[in-house]
Amino acid sequence: MARKPSREELKKAVDRVIPEAEAVLQKLVRINSEQKPPVTAEDGTVYPFGQGVEDAYQVFLETARSLGFTTEDADHYGGHAEIGSGREVLGIIGHLDVVPASGKWDFDPFSGEIKDGFMLGRGTTDDKGPLVAALYAVKALLDAGFVPDRKIRVIAGLDEETDWAGLDYYRKKFRDPDFGFSPDSDFPLVNGEMGILNFDFARKLHKTISDGLRLTRLEGGAARNIVPDHARALLSGLNTGEWDEIREQAEAFAEETHLQLHAKKTGKSLEVTAEGKAAHGSEPSKGLNAISVLLKFLGTLDFVSDDINALLAFYNEHIGFATDGSGLGCARAGKYGDDLTFNIGLIKFDKEAVSVLADIRYPIGTEADDVYAQMTEHLDEYGIGLVKRSDEKPMFEPEDGPLASAMMDAYRECTGDMKARPKILGGGTYAKPFANMLAFGALFPGDQDLMHQPNEELSLERFRQSIEIYAQAIMTMADAEFQIEA
């Protein structure tokens, strides 16, 4: 049985690592690690997610080695830092990539500036801050004299915000941990995650030779799992007087609906822009979809393309501003309050088709095929195609299980909060594909959630608190007395 330091010993050890942990986090935040196309280094090494992600990854590996961990790399698709010994592995998995810093920020999203007790910047809460907190929680434990009975492995994913190809590659090279947690969600604990469907609606475009109003550009959104806060269309084919009429229509639309819509002449064309409010795609009701704003207005116009008119009619009748899928007949109430959510994150346009990229979070106990079946009848009516991209199945563990109990005990002991209960998550985390793994922190109950939103920031007091909670949980789970039922 491992020696366990006292609460006071652990607290003092956490206090000692804080300055270094903050400095490392600041260094990471200053790196724009939004995923980019692959790059090839001078020695021929390929960085599959771009230079920024690779730079952040190297900071993680170098930091871990300086703390006494050994590191392993899966060809720059991801890797881990490991310490301790034993047959079993306690895994902690987070990620270093970030979503785009879209929207209006009050500060440089990659400054890492510390102001009024907060560190400012993209990735401070999702997920660089929590991953650094977990790494330094292990360091604090070891400094306090803890000798684990198991290996402790801190895994750094590099494309969690996109398609998880890096995680798939990593898991082919290294065996999965026996159990653990992902510090990429909420405290006190996430004991269930909803299913996630990624798919596209598409309408093919046929050539038109008639004169009249044409759509020459249509774009909006930054990522499938973000409520878009901007969208833009470029219209052509009319004369100056006709443009003035549409501009007046846009002004009247904005005044009547109280939505942010603007139209201005650009050469021989008219540019129409819409603004919304960004939010995480798992909680679309907290945002305002700029694509829906734009398409609502465009739906009042008559384009020469019947295909464009059909797409707009479909969107406005069956999608619109609904965030529960009700317009498509797929709204579902969940047993655990995990009701289905629906988000349109991106719209793409070219000469051949218009594609609308969607993200659905569906309840535990629901099958993806049932969700798709309920949408199909509405698609056929408008000649809309459905392109299925991915399906992450729901996961759930009872809150009285050994994993959930260990994490809840650690949270309660360090915070004194006995009222907070485990929750079901709409967002998907790296915990989902692993057996015996749950999402654990680092957003505290009642704190503002700025993940995937402008002005993301991290309370340094919460950062310290999360390190202590993680250290307490790791101390329990890395001890031989802790066992997971087969």
C-alpha cells in the first residue's frame, strides 16, 4: 500500500508547484494551437495537425521530462508522460489543441496575460489549464512523498476539437489505461455523456441561365461544434436600384426582428452579413446562430436558382432557430435531463452544392438510426441529401460506482461542497471511448463557462483548487487498495 501524505502535506506541496504550473500554462496559452494542415519539418518529420499544435505538444513533453516523467510519442499524433511502476495504469487524458478564437475579444486571445487573478486566453479552461493542473497534481503528490502502486500516465491529445484521428492513432500504438479520468469538463463529476452525431445536409446545385438574383457566396461558422457568431452572403445579378430595394428590406428585417443583419454594396454585388452569439455546440440554446439569422433573411428573397430557394425553404421551415431538432421531428427528452440538442455549425457553398454541417447530441438510451429516421421524411420533400459523418455512442456509469465515488470524495474533501451532484454531459470528451474512465473537472459549479467562446479566462484560484482535487483523486486511485470491478 502506497504511503499517503496528510492533507496539510498535500496542500503545502500544491502551493509549492503553483508558480511553475502557472508559468507553463502561460507558455502554452501563448501558442496558437488551432489545428492547421500538416507541415513537414526540415528533417522530413510530418506534424499532422500543424506547427502550432506541435509547438504546444513539445512544451508538454519537455515539461513532463523536467518533472521526472518518461515520455512516449505516437509519431506526433499524440503522446504521454508516465511515472511510477506496477502492472496497472491510471490514465489522465486531456488535449492541447484549441477551437478557433473567433468572435469579438477584449484582449489578445493568445496573450496568456494575468489580470485581476485570472489568466486570459484561448485554451486556459479548454483544455490546457486542466491538463497542466493534472500534470502538476502528480508532481505535487510525488513531492509530498507519495509513492504510487500503479503507473500514472498523463496523455496529451492533439485533435480533440476536430475528428480525433490523433487519438485513434495513439491507441493503436499504446494500450489503453486500465481506468482514469479526463480533466475536460465539469466538477464535481460527469458520470454520463450523450451521444454525438456529426452529419451534413446537402443540396446539389444545377446551372441556371436566367437573369436575376444570384447567390455567389455563402459562408458562416468556425467549427461544427460551435454556435456560429458570423455568416456572410454575396449576391449578384441586379442593378443599382434593385440593390437599394434589397438593402431597405434588410434594414426593415433587422428593425422588425431585432437581429443583427447588414447589407452593403460591394462593386456590382451586394454583401449581406449576419451576427449572432457564439456558444458551445452542446449548449446551442445559450447562443444565437448567425447562419439562421442570415438564411431567414435570404429566404425572403427570390433567387433564379430553384435549388437555392428549396434549400432556404427547407432550412427556415425545419431548422430555423430551434435548438432541439423539433422542426425535423427528432426532438427527444432524456431520462437524466439529457434532452437532444441540435446545432448548425458551418455552411459551405460552391458551384456544385450547398452543405450545412450539423451536430446533434442525443440522449442516453437512444439509437442514432432512430434520430436519422425521424429526419428523413422532411429531407426528401426538398431534395436534401444526408451525409453521415460520425457517431459517438452515449456512455453512462452509476454515481455509486468505485470510479465515481473516488472522484466525488476527492472533490468533496477539497471543497467542502456536499450538495453538487454528478451530471450528464452534452459535450463529448476523451473519456468516452475508454473503459472505466469519466470526465472530471475542471469547471466548477456556478462558474461562468467560457469554453469555445470569446474572452476565455481561468481563475488562478480555481486552477490551484483543481490541482489539489486532482492530486487527492490520483492519490486514491493510484493506491493498490483501490479496485475497479471487472
